[in-house]
Amino acid sequence: MIVKEGAKGLLAALCLVHPRVAIQRFWAHKSRNVLSYLRKVDHDAIKKDLQQIHHAPSLKEAQKALGRFSERWRGQCPKAVRFVIEDEEELLSFFKIKERSFWPKIRATKATKRRFREVRKRTRPMGVFSDRTSMERILSAVFTHENLRQGALKPFPALTHNSRHYPKCFPIDTSCNGSI
């Protein structure tokens, strides 16, 4: 699963490079965008309705909450409803993860943005990577460190600096000639 903001370029690249990977959109960003279509007096009510969707205990309950959201707001602001409905699959992807304790981390932007800040901090002084393997190793090291810090995952041995035979962990689909 890849968690992302609404960047269209990233989505296009993901479809080429990782066509079968589930995509999860950040709820905070989607909520802010939805609120921009509504009157300020409705903001608290719609926030509560959106929260019922993404804090639902199951995919089925989230879809029911989405239906209620659609019914309630379709007349007053069809654009806002359409804006949520069109991204339903990407907004509810996190329900595919069996371990429910990961759901809040997947829905939110804080942990992901922290990792990207850390990647920028570590790679900025380097300037240039010598090859693809060196880039993959630094990314792997940063993400592994952050995951371990949060108690989420153990590192993959093949992705550590001690690896003898480093695999291509991010294969490029040759049908697009490696260009993104």
C-alpha cells in the first residue's frame, strides 16, 4: 500500500511502476478540500460526517457512513459529495490492512510527512547518488529506522547495508521504458 496526497503526477507514476499496489489517500487533505466547497456554518457537521466514514470499525460500516454522508449533503453541495465519492476506493484502502492498530497511522499524514522530512534531511548533503542501489539503501534505512522507532516493522535483511546481494526492491515496469 502506498499512502499519498492528491498529487496527480505521483498517481500517474505509481500506475506505471506499481500497478497492483493499493493506494491510500490522506483523509486530512481530502477533508480540507471538501470543506472548501461548503459554507462555514456547515463545516463542523460535515467534519463529523467525514469522521464517521474514516473512523468506522469496518469497510462495510464505512461504506454505510459514506452513503449517509451522500444522502445528507447531496442536495446542499453535490460537488463536495462527488469529490468524496470519486475517491472512495483510495480513501478506504486502509481497511484492507488486517492489523487495526495501523489504521490511524495510514489515514493520517503526520507519520508519512515525518519520514519524507527525514529522507530530505539525510539525502540533501549527499547531492547525488552513485547508483540506484545506494538510493534504495538510504530510503530503506530511513524508513526502517522510523518504523522501528514506532514499533511497527522489523527491517528486511536484504535492505540493510550488510547485504551482499542487494535485490532490485523497486522494479521498473519495462513496458513504459523506465520513463516516468
